[in-house]
Amino acid sequence: MIQFELPDSAINRKVNLKLVKLLKDRPDLFYPEIGIEAVYGCPYGCIWNGGCINMPEEDRDINRVKKMFDDYAEAGVAYRLTFTNRCLGEEDLSDTYGNAIAELGNKRGNAVIVSTDLMQNYICETYGYYEIIQSVSRVFKSKEEVEKSMSQYYTCLPVWMNNNWSLLRTTQNLDKAIILVNEYCPVSNCDFCEEHYNEISRYMLKQTTEKYVCKRLEEREKMKREKETPVHIVTPNDYEKYTELGIKHFKINGRASDLNQIVDLYCNYFAKKEYEDLVGGYLLNE
């Protein structure tokens, strides 16, 4: 069975829980041997968050955070916290809100996704139950770096590895690989990747008030207009190719997407073609 992790945010939490229930109740609507093992994200306003901008601060509510963890736990879904801010210093580890979130989620099965040794070491030393997962925002530069990471941790592969089948066939420890199926960047090995993640991290820390504008935005919009697909995009037709290599963990990018985009993604990656409209209608129905 292949397992997915879903993007979590306030706008799609209800949809996530509905999808989990529908997948259990009506597996006939979905591709065979597919499951949802986790969601990933971070409550609003937490400075430890990275990967995408996560505001506003006024939505900080620790009781709401507790309910979030409880709801997913009741549904049998693990939570993976995106503590992937690349610009944190030692002084930021004492952040009250970040630690309150970490304390609430510190249960077996949950995980923290990291992009720095600083956060990884802090979580391991302070909170005993979290699994560590290495983020794509570590920006791995070589196959050897990825293999070293996967020798110890589940690791989200850089998208330049996604459909490079000759490379994947010679890569070790693929049982710990996580495939990001729908990275939006129009290129597979973007020159501005680290800059992008760093600027998002700085914004979360209020080191800048300017939201980063992707340097590839124009290219991405052009590809959309011309209906071109980046080579690193994964489709359901690829699932079997990955499982043959021992890869069974997949991840959907979508924390910054609107609700309709999220539902379209879920229908595409989970529902059989003939049931996409049925599943989509159910997910969007209040």
C-alpha cells in the first residue's frame, strides 16, 4: 500500500478529515492500495514554521491547536509539524508558542519535519516522542547527501530526483524516501530555491516585511498558459513504478492553495477517474 501525507491549514482541515473518512467508508471510489498516513503543517503565527508563509498571528489559539491534534488523532492520522524555518537562532528555541505546540503534539506517531540541525537537535533533546523527517527545504544538492539522510531518517526527495528513473534505481535506502508529487516550480533544480526558503523564514521571524516573490513566477504562469507540465510532476500512472523501487510514501504540496485547488488535487491523486466529480462534490459539500 502507498501512503500519502496531506497539506494542513485552517481552510482545508475539514476537507482532510472528510477525505480520510470517505477513503475508509468507500474505498471503491479510489485507486487501490492507497492510504493517508499523516498531514503536515503548522498552526498560524508560529515562528518555527517554514516552507510557506503561515500567518496571521492573531489566529494564535492554543485550545484550537489542541483540538487540531485531537481531531486528527481520532481519525487515525498522524501530524507532522513543519518546524522548517531555516533562519532560526538559539534564542528562538525558547519561543513560548512554538514550545506549547510541540508539547501538545508530543505523542507517538507524530513527527517534526526539519531543515536544520539546530531544530532537529532541540526536538530530540526536549521532546521524546517525535519522529524526525528531513524536509525538501534542506535543499539537497547531490544523490549522496540524500542517501546519507535516508540512512537514518525519512526524507523528502528533491524534485530533481522524482522521475529520474536511472538515478532512482541506483539510490540506496529508498524505503525512507518521500516523493513530493506536485511541486509548483517550473524547473526541477531551481537556482533560487535556497533564497526562496530563506526569505520565507526571514518573513516568519519578522526580519523582513516584504513577502518573497518567486523568481520563477513568470515561467510558471507561462507553463500554465501553454499547458506544459514540469518533468518532476508525478501522476497516478507513476505509482507502480515507485513501488517497484520500494518507494511507498508520497506528499501533496498545497498548504498555500485555496480550497478548490486542494479538492482538485485530492481528486486527481486519489479518486478513480469515473468518480472524481462524486468525490469532489462530497468534499466541497458543507
